[in-house]
Amino acid sequence: MLREHAEQLLAEGKKMVRKIGVVCWAVLIFAAASHTATAGDLVYTPVNPSFGGNPLNSSHLFAIANAQRDATASDADDGLSGGSSIGGGGGGAGNSQADLFVSQLQGRLLSALASQVTEAIFGENPQDSGTVTFGDTSVTFSRTLDSIRLTIVNGADGTVTDIVVPQLVTSSLN
């Protein structure tokens, strides 16, 4: 009888150990699952240095952009310059630099002409009408109560451009 009782206690002990083992495994799995379930906030970090990304990415992104860039009309050889102006190589490099200089010089001269016209219309001694001539280009202006009319005549090719700009009219009520 004592032996049977001991065997029964031993069997119950083994069952208890199995239950404790299952409970321990369940607790361990739950702890692992709950640990992986917690996560931090997602934070966006831009790649492009133009938008706050790492500046070391710029050369890589530039190389990718150049590889994907489609050819444009300025890349094509027009037969006049002796080669493509992209890259500065070949016989067209001198011409492209000269063309760039002429273009910039024309822009500066036309800006000076625009300054003269603006000064004549709005300066210290404003005029109601007049003509400003600069080389082959003449700009005739006339001011009315509600607008300013500009007529630009290019003497080289005879092109005429008319521009009408509304004039700001303010009234004060006293």
C-alpha cells in the first residue's frame, strides 16, 4: 500500500512538472511575443541632400540622374558649331563659350535698356511719352491715365512688339 501510494504521488508529481513546464513555456512565448510587439515610431529620413538628407549622397544621386536623363535638343549636333556643346569638348567648345558670352552680354545690354525706359517713365522727371534707342532696337512709350503702351521695334529684322501695361490708379477719399 505504501508503494502504491508512493507511485501515485510520483505520477502526480510528474503531471505537476509537465503542467509547470507547459506554463513556463507559455509565459516564455508570451514574453517574447509581447517584447516584439512593442516598436518605436517610424521616422522618415530624406535621402536627397537638397531636402535635408545626407550630403554624401549628392554625387551618387547626380550620377543616377545623369544616367536616366533623356537627350534634349541642346544635346543634338546642329551642324553649325562643329559638335555638341555639352561637356566642353571638341571643336564647338570655343564657340559655345563665345555664344554664352554674347548671350550674357545681350542680356545685360537689354537690362540697361529696360532701366532707361523705366527711368524715363517712372523716374524723377517722368515723361508721358518718348523713345529710347539702343543700337537697332528702339522702345517708344506713351502713358495714359489707365495704361502704359510700349512699342518695341527691332531695326535688324523689322519685328514690332506692342505691350500694354495697366497703370495702378489710386484714389483717396477725403
